[in-house]
Amino acid sequence: MKQPGRPERHAGVALLAGLVLMAAISLLALVATASMMLQLRMAGNFADTTRARLAADSATRSGQRFLFALADSDRLSGCRQDCYRAPLDAIIRPPNNPSPAPEYENSDWWLNWGIPAATAEDESARYLVEELYFAPMEEIRPLPEAPPIDGIAYYRVLGRASGKAPAAVAVHESIVARPWLGDETDPDSTDLCRDYGPWYDCGSLEWRQRR
């Protein structure tokens, strides 16, 4: 004998199972969407940080090119302190001037004190140049066959750039050596490191990421 209500109970169970399945699928879809959005944000942040690092590196290289494009007459021969003629005396600064930790200064500070990087596409890319130390010829004591120079100046070049996100900031540092030939010396070429590198420190000696 057929029991009444059995089809209805089966239909109710099937409906409940379908609702549970739909809820599970919806939950999985929400989790997958949230995970995808998180991955997209992570990828965007990574790309933003990478662009900032590339622009900071370009700014650092721009500062190095600036140093090696200077004429020897821009620096007073035989001088040990405050040796640059105007307007370079406001660009090449003593150590820790105008800040002991410029890598932690904000973008407004860098816009005020930094020099725009001419080759960088990012407008936020700027560099600073500090003269750390000047070694005169009597301290260097090169080999007798070395060409004469006035001395070697050691610089810290900082390059900074920022991305779209506030946290996407990169600051690179390069320690650079540049021989100064003196006003009385007329170099045969503008490639100092090729002509004087075998005898003297010249070019980038150290690089690191400060931020």
C-alpha cells in the first residue's frame, strides 16, 4: 500500500540539498573572487614597486652622469672643502646635508632638495649628490707611471622615485669615485675611467638599496 506524503518528503529533501549545494557553490565563488582580487592587488603593488625601483636606479645613474660631465674647472684645484663654483656649490653638498637620512624624507622634501633625473620618465625621480671625502695626490701615492691628477673625490649619489601607492618608494645609493685633474691638466678624452681607471679609483664602487 502506497504511503501518503512520501513524494513530498523526497521533494523537500531534494530541495534542501539543492539549496545547500547552491550555497556552497556561491561561497566558493565568493572565496575565489576575493582571492583573485587579492592577487590582482598584490600584482599591482609589485608592479608599482618595480617601477619605483627602476626609476630610482635611473635617477642614481643620472646623478653619476652629472658628476662625470663636470669640467675640471668647476672644482677649485688644491681645495679640500667648499670647492665648487656656483651654482654647483648648491648642488654638490657636504655629508648629511641637508638631512642625515634623506631616504626617509617625504616626496615634498625631495621635490625641494632633489635634482630632477633628466633621463627618467617618472617625474618623481630625483637625485642628491654628497661629497664624502677628497683624497689629494699626496695621500694617494700612485705608481710613478700614473698620469698626474689633483686628487680623487668620493661621492654618495642617492636616487629616489615613488609609485602611485604611498608605500611604493625606492631609494638607491651609489658610492662614486671621480678623479679631478686640476685646472692645469687637459685630458685627452672625456672618459676619465677609461684613461685614469688603471691607476685610480673611478666610477661606481658600491651600490645598495636604501629603501
